[in-house]
Amino acid sequence: MNKSSFLIILAFLCANFPISHARNTTPQISISNESKITIKTENGTHTYHLNQKISQAKANCRKNNVLVWGSPKKTSNEAPQAAYLSLIEIRKKKVIYSGILGGGVREVRYPRSGDWALIHTNLSFFINLKTGARKYASESYDPESFSEETCDGMPVINAK
């Protein structure tokens, strides 16, 4: 096949069978009205109205979970309520966990394993990314030895 025949066939194929572009799977996350978070993906846009004043949110590198933290909308004098944490499963468009914490959230870290997230408050605890179950880190836990996932484009999002 000569060069001109090849180019004609290639032009025909491109015109009749468009090349699909790679999907942008990075969710676009925006926070508004103190307690509303909107997550836009290739499957559409979903807005969550949470029972908290959102200060920050962070998605994991797999782009299937986002942790949202801030302060409770309402507090009670009967128990310490310094922070509120919500875990959203992005693909299922579902809030898996939502609860009040006694200490403020200092840091959220996702491990490379992808099963749990580490939450640093006055105590460190793990939250299961599939079920929302929490377990406190033992005293022997060393946060410096934590194997954290790293990726581009998934920073902590701050409320404006």
C-alpha cells in the first residue's frame, strides 16, 4: 500500500469512527453555603447537603471517596463537639459516614492500600472507606511510617 492510499484510508476511518478522548475522571469538588458540597464527575453532578459547616474536603487518588470536615451546625453543652466528619462514596453518590468528633481535624491521609483513611484529631483513628466503620489507632501506631498515597490533582479543598 502506498502512502497516499494509507492516508485516504486513515482519513476515512477518522471521519467515520471518531477517536474517543480519555475521560477526565478527576472529580470537580466545590463547597458553598457552608454546608453544601457539589461533586461533578463524568457521570453527572451531585450536591450533598451536610449537617455541618464545611471547612475542608479531600478526595483520595482513586477518586472514589471524599472526606469532608468542619464544625457541627448545632452543638450541645452535654458533650464535646469540636468537629464534624462526613465520608462520601463518589461513584455511588452516597454519604457512608457522618458524625461528630470530640477534637478538631488536623489532617486527613489516605494510605496506598485504599481500604482506610487516617484522621488526625486529638487522637488518631482510621475510617473504613467502604463501610464508614471507625477504629482508633493503637498507642504503638507511628504516623511517620504511614505509607500515604500520592497523586496529582487531588489537593485539600478549602471552603471559600
